[in-house]
Amino acid sequence: MSKKILVLPGDGIGPEITAEAVKILNACRDAGLDAELEEALVGGAGFDAEGHPLPESTLAKAKAADAILLGAVGGPKWDTLEDLSKRPEKGLLGLRKNLNLFGNLRPALLYPQLAEASTLKPEVVSGLDIMIVRELTGGIYFGQPRGIEERNGERVGFNTYVYAESEIERIGRVAFEMAQKRGKKLCSVDKANVLEVTILWREVMNRLAPEYPDVELTHMYVDNAAMQLVRAPKQFDVVVTGNMFGDILSDAAAMLTGSIGMLPSASLNERQQGMYEPCHGSAPDIAGQGLANPLATILSVAMMLRYSLGEPQLAARIERAVGKVLDQGLRTADIAYPGTRQVSTSEMGDAVLAAF
Amino acid sequence: MSKKILVLPGDGIGPEITAEAVKILNACRDAGLDAELEEALVGGAGFDAEGHPLPESTLAKAKAADAILLGAVGGPKWDTLEDLSKRPEKGLLGLRKNLNLFGNLRPALLYPQLAEASTLKPEVVSGLDIMIVRELTGGIYFGQPRGIEERNGERVGFNTYVYAESEIERIGRVAFEMAQKRGKKLCSVDKANVLEVTILWREVMNRLAPEYPDVELTHMYVDNAAMQLVRAPKQFDVVVTGNMFGDILSDAAAMLTGSIGMLPSASLNERQQGMYEPCHGSAPDIAGQGLANPLATILSVAMMLRYSLGEPQLAARIERAVGKVLDQGLRTADIAYPGTRQVSTSEMGDAVLAAF
Ligand SMILES: CC(C)[C@H](C(=O)O)[C@@H](O)C(=O)O
Ligand SMILES: CC(C)[C@H](C(=O)O)[C@@H](O)C(=O)O
């Protein structure tokens, strides 16, 4: 049966970058991928058209899809919305939660062709290849109770950082399995010297470890992890952590490569249904100018082919095509430097297509 | 009246590094500082001697002191203590909470003499001088309810991230005032697109801003802040944030300098009573070998003189002495490199004393 792919361009540079990724998806269909594409609105675009960042029709299509390609959401236009539940981000969070996409894979990979882009010294980052596995549907992002209320004559804001054993176990298994396929090292990040919820986290990781005897499990406090990412990032293979710490550490790790415009991500549920999106944001300041780098979104398509569509060979073809284009010296503005040839968003997409 | 200084050597390298700092404190007394020194046990040392990481006698002395100099707490010896309330860290957290030391100042300063120690490219970090102002007695570190309990047949861990307006306001004022004395730029870090407690945080910072018209206030999400610290750290002057985000970001910022063995910190309450400690930990692996760098602790004494003892000139003398010693090429193991002269912990202390 034909697979269903839902494309959600979103806001800012979202429409431009997904357009290039769709070119590649169509090339995959020409190469034998049996898939149908559909498009829908999310984020600020959803709010503008239907008054909600996650319109019901979009959610219905998302639930029916095998895989979702998301551009990016958000922008200053919607930042002043008083009602937090209407903000573009809630479209994204709603998709994650409603589709139960608890397993967020965020690779931080340094492309040798782009080594100079890193702010870190070459010897510190050359060959960097970290996979951050972030829990995406629990923790403080979704914990109840939450809100702002009056207590003793003043306002108090509160959120709840909460994990159940079963939630920790399922993300733990994703991470252990990922480590088995990679360098067999798993570092679980917590703050077990202060937070009870992460004491439970650490306990569950330790309980799972004997089932994966080929994986070496270590634990690190989150403050130390932030430090070690700067000091010696190559010590990491797979990192597993909760929603909030994962948000922070994956962005830091991504930036170590100096080219966040290159980094894809996947968010999976238990049936391998997935949402795929670039790690970067909607970059409203450069939207519509052909300056955006579509490679993270194109590489997100590769992740989609590998994790949700069972097409690892097409995935590898896309990744090789991206490598070739970099070898040719083509660069969008964010990764350009003297001696390379700067191209626009669509020129970059076309170049990958030609190399595919 | 004579000032009271309480010295808490703590665990690991704590006793070695505080011993060097005490040499400098004594030199300050010779130079006119009217102060009495006393010592007490905390952390693992407190637990071993009295069964508690913050013995009552220590807490009483701490409350009576004008300033506290802390070495470091913790080590593998106590990591397996089942009862979290007996862990060395709880000694530190107990001091912070009981003395109401809500204002944590964590400078990340790159010493030009040590520029090579950074893992970042020189142009990215040269001249780096950030002050992180971290809220230290609230937020998720102390929020109730907290714990691990059975719910629906499985264990659930939970903590509460909570701030009242008044707590946000008082740390905000510390940060605005700090910015006024420095580069007049304040960046408040939150996650206001997801967490209600930080929506309130942002609101309070915005409310305070008009009272400090000479300070430029900006806001940044914590994931972006982690990224920007790696990408372009010199964009920051003063950063203000909550307890947990501050823990993570201050360690990342410290590591940008490559020499965390150089960085002091101060934790202050409303009456400028303060606890002063190096940013680094207790480093049990090198304890007792004369390898530890005492400079962060010595520079913590300088902060103490400036913020709690009203002796800015003595503070500046210490800072100049440290600069001179670095100029002389003396280095402890952590910051040594070819062409410098490696010295022991006590040799370093003596050198600062000679240069004072
Ligand atoms: C946009 C925001 C809600 C989101 C998050 O915090 O998860 C983003 O930062 C991310 O990491 O995907
Ligand atoms: C030891 C630990 C409890 C402490 C903290 O998390 O605050 C430390 O990391 C720090 O930053 O001073």
C-alpha cells in the first residue's frame, strides 16, 4: 500500500526549505518510493488561516500519515499573542503529544567539508558524531499542574517536571538500541544529585542496562554534560535525556558543528510513525529571500526514509548527494566562506537533485 | 567591629585549595583587614564526623559569619548513600537556603595569559567577560511537591519548578544593578514559549526594566542561549536566569574559558552576607596530590572582599597578584602547557602571596 507523507511547511523559511525537500521526495518517488504527498497548515500559518496553530484537519491528516515533514514554526508576528495556547509552538507540541512522538533523535554531525564553520578548534570537533536521544512527550513540557496563580497576595508561576517509569523505560530502550547500532556507548544525563524525578530516571536506565550488555552505560549530571560538550565533545556517542535537558543540550551540541543549517531530526512513536524536521528554527529575519539552507530539511527526508518508510537505500542516496554537493563547493549563505560558491535555497535543492 | 569569616574546606581538593586562600586572607589581615577566621565541617566531611552534611554547629557558625569561604563538597565515597538528604550536596544546598543566598554571581572571564586553554577559536573567546547571575534559593531545586511515589501501579518521579514574583524581582534587581556597573546589557534567559513559570519570569523582568533605563534588557530562550554561548559568547554582558538553567549555562560559559580552575563565584543574600567558592568541584581524583589549582578559591576571596567585606582595594590587589603570577608563567597542572612552569597547589599559593 502506498505510504502517506504529510508536508507541513509552517512559518518563516519553512515553505522555502520544504519546497526543496519535496523536490527530493518526488525524485524518490520516481526512483520507486510508493508514496503520496499531501500538505497542510500548522503554526502561525494555521493560526492565521483557521485560528489555531494545530487545526483539526491538520491533526487528522497527521494521524493518518506514515510520516510528516515539518519546516519550522513561529515568528515575531505571533510572539505577542496573549493566549499561549494559540502560539505557533503549541502546534508543534500538539503534534508531538497527539501522535505520541516520544523519541526525538537529534544527530550532531560535523561534515568534514564544513569543519571551518565550527567555533571550536578543529582538533576538538573533527569527526564529531553524537546522537542525542531526547524524550519528547513528557517531562516538564507537559507536566501537570502548571500555570500562574495568586498565592499569599502575589502571583506565582509553576510547572511540574514528572516522569513515570514506563515513560523512562521506552525512551531508554530507544537509546540503548541506538547505541547498539552505533558506538555502543550510552551516556544518560540527569540531575540526580538534586531532582527526585531524575533519580528515578537514573534507576530505570540502570535497570535496563543488563538487557543491553554490549552497551556501556554511563551517567552524567546535566551541568557537567553542558561543560563536557564544550570541553571534549568527542567523548560522546549516544546521549539520552529528558525533554527539557534534551532541548538545551541538543542545541548546544548542534552548534558545535557550526552549521545548524545542516542538522535534521526525527521524532518517532512506538509504531515508527514519525515527524521529521530540521533542528534550526523558522528564521523569520531571512524568510522569503532565498537565503535559507534547505539541507537540514533534505537530510530530514533521508531520516524519514530510514526510520518510517523502510527505505534505507534511498536515504543513503540522499546523504551521498548532499556530500557531493558540499564537495562541489556549493554553499548557502549560512555556511559560505571565501573560496566556496554561494547559492540560493532553490539552487541548493536543484544541486542535490542533480547529484541524487 | 571585627568581621567574621567562616572557612569550610569540605571534601576532595577542598582542604588544599582553601589552605592557600587562607594564606591570602591572612596577608589581607596583615594589610589591615579586621577579620577573624574560623573553620567548620561541611559536605562529606560533615557527614563522616557528625552524620550530617550540614552539622548544626556549622550552620550556626555560618549564620553568624559575615562571609563564608567554601572549598568544594562531594565525592564517590558518599555517592552511594541511599538517603539523598545525607549527601554532601545537601550541605551546600542547605547553606544556600538557610542563609537565603539567592544571588549567585558566576563570572566567566578569559584570562589573556590562558587564551590557549580554551577549546574555542581565539577570535571567538578573546576578551570574553560574562557575568551570569543565577537565582540560587528557588526554582526547581527547592520547589514542592517533590518525590517519587506509586501512581497507577508504577513509580512516578516529580519535582516542581516554581517562582513567586517577589523572588524573581529580587534576583532581577541584582542583575540590573550588576549590568549598570558593567556593560549595561542584560539578557534574561527563560523558556517562555513552553513554561508558565518563565512567562511570569519574563513579565517581571520587563516590569523592572523602566527603573533601569540605562540597561538594555533582552530575552532569550534557554536552548538558544546554550547555542549562542557556543556560537558567539561575546554578545553577552550580564545574563540572569533561574536556578536550574543557571546551573547548566554557567558551567557551559565557564568551560568556554578553558580554565574552570580559575573561576570564582559569590552567593549573596539581601544583607550582602555571602558564601564564596570556586566554580569547579571537589575533584576527588586528584585530591591530596598538590595538583589542584587554588586560584579560583583565591579569586573567591577577592570577590568576598569586594561584595561582603567592603574592601575593594584589597580585592583588586589579589586580582593583580594573580595576574602577575600568570605573567610569570607559573601554572598548576590543569592550565599548564609547554613553555610554562608547572607548580604545585601550595607553590601557586605562595607565588600569589609573594606578588600580593
Ligand atoms: C519551539 C520549541 C517549543 C521547541 C522545543 O522547545 O521543544 C524547539 O526548541 C525544539 O527544540 O524543537
Ligand atoms: C553540587 C550541586 C548541587 C550544585 C548545583 O547544582 O547547584 C553545583 O552543580 C553548583 O552549580 O554549584
